[in-house]
Amino acid sequence: MFPTPDLQSYLQRIASRIGLANTVQVERPAELRIFEGLTPQKLRDVAAQHNLHVVRRLAGTQLEFTRLAKL
């Protein structure tokens, strides 16, 4: 499954909001629906393309994005 344009644009918005805060949490059902078709590995890969690290919290009902640390 390829990421939808909505997914790409949403991740770009998250990446820009990370500049204002250290983390961005996605909790709303409408926002979570954008990510529901992705496997955990695919979600990490797509987030990494936008220099983001993603963690699923509360059994997948919340996603937390942070900046991807560059080593």
C-alpha cells in the first residue's frame, strides 16, 4: 500500500509543527484514520522520510511524533 497524498501532506504539517514544540500528539479519530492502513514498519518508514520518529501509545489510539535524531 502506498501512502496517500493526504498522509504525505499531513506528515509535512506535523514536521513543520515540530519546530514549535518538541512533540506532536495525534489523538483525534479523524486524524488517526489517515494512518490506520499502515503497518507499524511502514508508518516508521514514511515518518522517517519526513525526519520524524513515531511511537504508538495507548494501544494505537494515540500517535506521538518527535524529531528523528541524526547520528
